[in-house]
Amino acid sequence: MEPSSHTPSRGLRLPGIVWAALAILVAGAAAVTLFGVSIDLALTYGLFALMILGHSVMHGGHGAHPHGADAGGETGKARGADDRPSGGCH
């Protein structure tokens, strides 16, 4: 076998949710160290932020609808309500 000469072209690539979670973590650490916010308050707000972020990421594609005409030439009003997805997660 010959050695692999494949090198990744982009390096380490992290999903957007990971970057957002890291930003929340850095903001919480900055709030505690710079502004003297209590750790339990920073953890509480950080947990709320992660829940909201996670919910929007999990259900981000629900409820999307086409604008204007679709491939058949019909607009959203021309189609019946049965043809459209209900949207939302609840």
C-alpha cells in the first residue's frame, strides 16, 4: 500500500450550532468575570439560550412556504388548504 497523500482542504469545520453554543459559553464566562454576574444566574440564562437555539435549529425547516408561483404555475391561493403543510412543530 502506498501512503495517502490526501490532505483536507478546509481544515476543521464545525456546524453553526456548535459555534453558537461556544459563543454562549464565552458570553457567560465574560459576564461572570467582567461584570460580576453570579454563576448560577449566568448558567440559568445560558440554559435558556441553548434551549431556544436548539428549538429553532431542530424545527427551522417547518412551516417554510414557497413565495410566488410554484413549478406548476399556481400561486399559494390557487391551491387548496389540503395541499399545504401545516407548518410549525406543535
